[in-house]
Amino acid sequence: MQTFPTERGIFCNRTLNLKKIQAIGYDMDYTLIHYQVDAWEGRAYQHIQRDLLRRNWPIQDLVFDPSMVIRGLVIDRDLGNVVKVNRFGYVKQACHGTKMLDFEDMRKTYSRTIVDLSESRYVFLNTLFSISEGCIFAQLVDLLDQAKIPEILGYSDLYGMVHNTLNRAHVEGELKNEIMSHPDQYVLLDPEVPLALLDQKYAGKKLILITNSEWSYTRFMMAYAFDRFLPAGMTWRNLFDLCVVSANKPDFFSGNAMMFKVVNEEGLLEMSRSIKENGIYLGGNANKIEDFLKMSGEEILYVGDHIFADVNISKNYLRWRTALVIRELEAELSAIAKSQIQQIQIRELMARKEALEAAQNQIHILEQRIRKNYGPKNTETLEALDAQSRQIRNQIQELDIHIQPLVIAEEKQVNPRWGYLLRTGNDKSHLMRQIERYADIYMSRVSNFLTYTPFMYFRSPRGSLPHDPIMISMGETQMQKS
């Protein structure tokens, strides 16, 4: 059996038996086809910059920095901030414009705030297509604060202008025309993706392509990325039992839009009342897909890269099974593997610190009882206890000197500003919480299916709780070692 390193694994939140899956739907962009993020998002950034230059904004010297933001951050439209949120909605890191806020400023700003993504104040950067938008927004906030933008805007209006400018570039097809002109500069080919889909097809799964991209772009990109890796005489269209373009997700999963058949290569459309095998269709809705397949709910797996438009809606409205593609996961897992020694050091130092803090707390309660004259009699004097407390405090401060640089170095391996994608310190990031809620399985790329086969039974691990015996024994072991 073919094997992959850990970063090419598939990770299970909710038990999923692929044998019971009768149909698999796929998104295209950043799912079946992965792009060179710096190149694609860099070009998108330039389109925004060009349009704003036409408004005489002094932004000719701005440069795209792909490390400035990562997927999973949240834009605070009211305050002009970009924040990283934990699973409970608490802000754990923040920057105003391009400047990271220190702990005190962040605490003053967000100590009473729980980020709720249903509020219009917040924009969740939940796809790689958000990187260019988040980067230039942060840079423009700096200029707005310096009164260098020749229009009277608030932060919310500023974000709206950036977002609408980028949307126009997508809608008018400028970006995609450039990609098609030089696909070698933008597309990262993966010869194993077509093989994974062939395995699924010949194992009896119905394969459906459901993409928001229009027909001309879909036809070109799928041929470019797939056809060279398929058996002689076969094209990407032979892989799929049905192809839906311009799907308008997420409304595709919850709406009732009409469907049109694409009748020729140029994209001529005709009204369609029913779906036929191997057809190409535009628009429509998921109910029509279920009628065509004569399947529903847990018989269908949908694979995409967008936490909301792909997996959240398809699961909530249709109860389809869901898989999320997170390409950055490879770099994250690779960094975690390389930092094993650092992580062990941090855990050992933290265990010692926790033991010292517990001892100091015991001293404090003894001092309190002596001063207030209650509780069991104690032979030690306040002076002796105070000396012990000072000694422990010095030991804790010395440990902090060793712990802090290790923690900073370990967290910043993936991104120097924001650290890990799926963590905020010791807690899960808000993005990871979304993944847990809506994605049954997640992986870095579709070709990760190869090592598991179309017959895999994915079993979710038993969730650990703070009061589990194994967790308690681990804590006691750490205390004993210290």
C-alpha cells in the first residue's frame, strides 16, 4: 500500500465509512486544482491596487506581503483591526493596520468582546482567496489613519471598497483570463489527484464537479491540470457523471435556482428540466443533484476548501457528509514535527512552573491562616514562609526566561506574525473550531485519498476531557517529575 508522511494524512472529526458513500462532489478551485498562492493572490492584489490608483490613492509603493494575514483570521470592520480568535470567540492576537497590538492594548480593546461571525462587523477570512484582500486592507488602514487617502472613509467603508474592487476583477474575468494565459505560473500540478478520482470512479462512486467558476475557465483549467495524467483517450470529462459550473455556492445548497444545460464548447445555454448523465450544467440547486442521483443526505460526500460555502451549508441544509481541503496543513504539520524537541522542553518547563505555582499558593494560604488566626496550627513563622515564597517566585521568573523564547520560536515557525493556523497558544483557533463542527474529515489535498482507498472506514478518535483518568494521571506524572 502506498504511504504518505503524516502531513499527507486524512484526519477524522466524525466517523465516516467511505463504503457507504455512493457519490462524491468536488469543488474545483483550491480543491481539485491548487494554485501558487503567492502568484495568484499577488495578481489579485495588483488588480485592487490598480483600481484604487485610478482614484488617486497614494498606494503605488505598497507591496503584497503574503505572510501578513493567514486563513482563519477575522477583520473587525468597526476598528480597522485584523484579529485571531480562539474557539470561544475571544481575541488572542490583534493588529491595527499592519502593527501588531501588544497585550495591554489588545486587552483594553477586546476584554469584553466575544467575536460572533454572524455580526456584520466581522469578516471571516476563511479561504486562500482572502489573503490579498486582508493584506491590502491592513495596509490601507495605516494610510487612512495618516489621512493620506483622499476620501472620507471609515474602516467599514474601506473594507467594502477593497472587497467590491476584488469582486469586480473576478466577475469581469480579468484575473482568470490572466491565469489561462499563463497557467504554468499559477497552477501547482498534482498528478496523483486524477488517480485518486479514478480509484473512486471505478470503485462505483458517482463523481460530481460543482464549481462557482464559469464554463470557459472550468473547461480550460480542468483540461490543463487533469488530461495529461489520465489514460490515453480519456479526458477530465470522462471522470465525472455530472458537471455544474457557475453554481453560485453557498446559495446552490439552500436555494431553488433554475438550471441550464451547456450545449456546446462555447457555452451556449438551453433551459433544462431534467439532468442527464455526463452533462454540463450551469446554476441550479442541490435538490436537482439529489433527484438525478436518487440519493440524499449521508450517501453523498462533498469535498471543498471553503469552510462556509462548501462544508457548512452542505452539511446544515442537506446533511451531506463533508471533507475540507486545507493546503496549509502540510506546512503546519511539518513544522510541528520539526519542533518535537522544543515541545518536550516547553512541557517539562511548564510542569515545573505549575508545581512551583502550586507550592507558592500553599504558602500563601498558610500565611493567610496565620494572619487571620484560623485553621490548623502551624509552627512556621511568617518570615520563614515569606522567604520560601520569594525563593519560589525567583525560580518561576527564571523558568519564564527559558520558556518565553521557546514558545515564541515554536509558534512562529509557520507564520512570524500569527503562529499556527489551527491553534492560538494552547487552545484551538476559531478556524479549527469551525472545522470540527462542519468537516467530517479534513486533509491537505485531494490526492491524500490515495493512501486510504475508496473503501476506508475513518474513525474519529475518542475525545479527551480534562477529567479523563488518563489526563489526570498525565498531570500527576508531570508534577512528580518536577
